Amino acid sequence: MTQWTAIVPIKRWSVAKSRLEVEGYAREVLAQAFAADLLATVAACPEVQEFVIVSNQEKVGHLLPGGRGLVLEEPREAVDALSSAIDVGVGWARTHRPLQPIVIVPADLPALTAPALSQV
């Protein structure tokens, strides 16, 4: 079985899910719930050997299922935060896991299942 490195970019809670008509704190809680659910799904995918969160949100490490995974800081001055986060994660993966394929998994896919991710 091929073992992947999954990169999960996570926006700051205060700016995540901005298109939803949900105010302030409730939107932040929703974004955290989406991310936690997604990370549990990624951890349950048998093809994923390593996963990396890239974010400039403080204290996202508590979202790592079983403490498994790594958190990297996204550059704060980035013009395009998503692209910057992906670049940071891919750079880490190419250095530390050069022979493994990389999959980018957005943090806001709460309906994703491990079998669906495996089919990728």
C-alpha cells in the first residue's frame, strides 16, 4: 500500500467560513469542528502515514488525533494564505518524506470519509 503525506492547510478561525451567514464566535466554533472532523478522517485513512497541519492559527495542535501529526506555521505575511500554506507543507514533505506521494486536503470538508479519501 502506498503511504501518503497529507497536507491540511487551516485558516485562522476568525477568517474561516466567512461566506457562511454565521456570526463571530459561532463561525469560529464551526470552523474548528470542520477541521477536527476532517483531521479525524485523515487519521483514519489507511493510506495516510503522516499528516501536516499548516496554519497561522495559534494552538491547533489539540486537533491532532491522538497527538499524531505535525503543525507547521504558515508565513503571516503571505498574500495568498492558502497557496502559502500548501507551499510550506509540500516543502516539508519533499524534504522529510521525499518518496511518498502528497495529498492536499482542505480543512473544511466535513463530509469527507476515509474510504473516499482512499479512492483518491
